[in-house]
Amino acid sequence: MQQTTQLLRGNYQYDRNAYIAAGEPMIFHCHHYNVYLQAVIEDTSSYLNVYPMLSDSAQEIVYTQFSNFFKENQDLSVEDKKYICQDYFSFCGFGIIDLTNLTEEGGKVIAPFEHYGIGWKTKFGLREKNKKGVAFFAAGYIAGATEAIFDLPLGTLCTEQKECISQGDTKSSFEVFFRKNNTEDENHTDLVASPQEGKYQTYQLKQPSNTTIDYEGIRQALTNMDLQGDSQTGLIDAFGVLLTRMYANYYCLISYKLLRLFEDEMGKDGLPLAAELLTEAGHVCAYNTFGGVMQSTEWNAMIKPMIEKKHDWVHGITAVVNAFGWGFWEIEELEPNQKLKMKIVSGYEPNNYLAHFDSHTDLPISFLASGGIAGIMNLVYNTSLTEDFITLDESEYKKLIQKPSLFQAQKYICRVKEHSQFDQITVSSIAS
């Protein structure tokens, strides 16, 4: 590759609290949410056909992103394009892939390190050999990147995983080949381009008057941190977790496609169950991700010195969220140990839904936000994390969710459901 070739990176857009790379919003999430959300979806596979959407969604997004990038950089050779796609995979913390042997007809891809396989094994242990490999995202990434590299139509190719690190293999491997279409029109595919930034909003980060936490200072410090995959592994080991700079639209597409599958199978009566599963994934994410952040060396060095009162912990982690690319999280009301009302502007969940899905829903769809806000209050007021180090494991989580003082979303205004200008989520103790 020529040294002058522009690598794909992106920029943080402070007017909408989003990191944008070639039109795609990228957000920070860790292996706990990545593999747990996938496990929740996979648990429905006995009655829903969920596996295709896990890889197809990644393919739609990655194809759109790289096609746009390559159109803006038209002097790239095939080798340059392969390198750029490999490099971005590692930059984002997804691991390492070797696309060298790919042709426009497909081929074999080796991944000596891969985030989902390693993350699954770290969180759940070894996966059974009689199951599919867990690297559905990587499979879709590889297919979409290959189509963009060779300027093929979206949906021309698909990828099958052959080996998986989660199952004890020394590497993950994939086979790329032509997709077999199920219609008479050989050019037809159900895959559609990514909505990219979607219906985003612009706003300004506000500094609350009732806390010593410096919101803007934290946002500037975190957004300027050099968080990218390790040169040897392509993984981001930070804040006590395996972090990824993940596609916001990937979480949205697999979640909202799951809603559609539930509705197709069970009617509207199935939607509350799907919502409960997806919200719980958001709560698990908060418990592990926010808990890991609040016990990390980065937190102790940067944020803990600002804390004077217990409620500052809530403000501190909210300030951190405002550097994750999730939109603007603004505390409107905080009653310590009682209630938290959070306003969210340009949240990545409604941004996607309003742009990508042609029908409105009576169901609130900000599942990550709902579970995440409850998770903040549970960590601060239902664990001893603010006084001492705690082990964030499954046994402690089970104790947490059985507490009568558990926080859950009790009042929920959704930008999609209510046609509001923002989300407003209030969490309070289920005992109150």
C-alpha cells in the first residue's frame, strides 16, 4: 500500500455527540454488551430465524461505509482497499483479519484475533462445538468489505464461519462465496444500505450547577484519548473491559429486526417480551461497562478527584457517557437513592429507527438507554462500588437484580413513540 493512502478514521462531532467515520456513527461499547446482546438474540433461535440478520446487518453497514469511502478516494488499488478494511477492523478493536487472498468471487479469511470469539470465551467460557461460531459480526464485515473492495452490488456475497476462537480453535476462519438468492430475480436481495447518521439532532453539552464534575473537561479528555486496537491483537483493552468502537447502526438493526421477527411470529403481544430482553441487555451492559469504568485506573486518575458527594458518581459516569458517541445524556432530576430523570438528545437508537423503519411504534425503542440509566442508579445506590472495589461477576449481578430496591424505568417518553423532541427516561426503585 502506498504510504500516502488515506486510512479510514473519522471525527468526533461535538454538536451531536457522535463519532462519524465515512458517514457511519461509531460508538464505544464493550465485550459484555456485545456478546450478551448476541446471546439474548440467539436464545430466541428455537422459534425465530435470527442468525441471518446478525451477519446481514453488519454487511449492510460495512458495505455502505466503505463504498462511500472508496468513492471519495478513487485512486486506490485493490490491495490498498484490502489494507484499509483490515486496518479499520483492528483500529475499532474487532481484532485482526487477513483479506490478502480474497478475490471478487470470495475466498478464505483468517482472523488470529477476533473480538466476539475472545469476548464470548472471556464472559461465558468455551462454547460448545455443536453450535455455530459466534463471529457473526465479523462474517458480515468481511462480506460487506469484500463487496466494496471489488465494487460488487450489496448482497452479492455472504460469509460462513469455519473456525471460532470461542470454541477453543486457535483462530477464527471464514469462507466468502456467492450468495444464493431465494427469488427468481438473481439481482434481488433483502439487504439494504445503512441509514448512516439517520435522523440526528444537534445540541450543546450543558454543565449542571449542582455537581463538581467537569462535563466538558471529561468529554474533551476522553474523546482525545488514543483508543484503538493494539498493533499485535487488534483489541482495545481499556477501562477494565475489551472495548470496541462499534457501529451504532449494528446494535439498532439487530435489535429492531428482532422486534419485527417477534411481531411476525407472535403479533404485537410478542413485542413486550422482546423489549424486556433488549432492555435487560442494556442493564447488563451498564453493570459491567459502567462498573468497569468506575473502578478503572482512568476513572481514579481523571474523575474520582472531582467527586465530593455520592451523587457526583452519577454525574461522573453520565459525563463519561457523553464521550461515548451515544448522543447527549443530560440529568434533569436526581434524587439520591430515589430517582433519576435523564433527557437524551440525538440518541443513536431513535436516530436509526426514525430513518430506517417506515412505521412508527407504540413501543419505546431506546432499550440500551433505558437499561443503562437504571444500571447507573443500581451501581451507585445498590452496590458498595462507591466505597470499595467490587467483583462484577454473575453471582453479584444475580444478587443485585433480586433486591427490592432495584431501579427500573418507570416513566418513559420516547422520541419515536411520543413524537417528542427527545427521550426522557425516569428510573426509580421498584419498591417505591
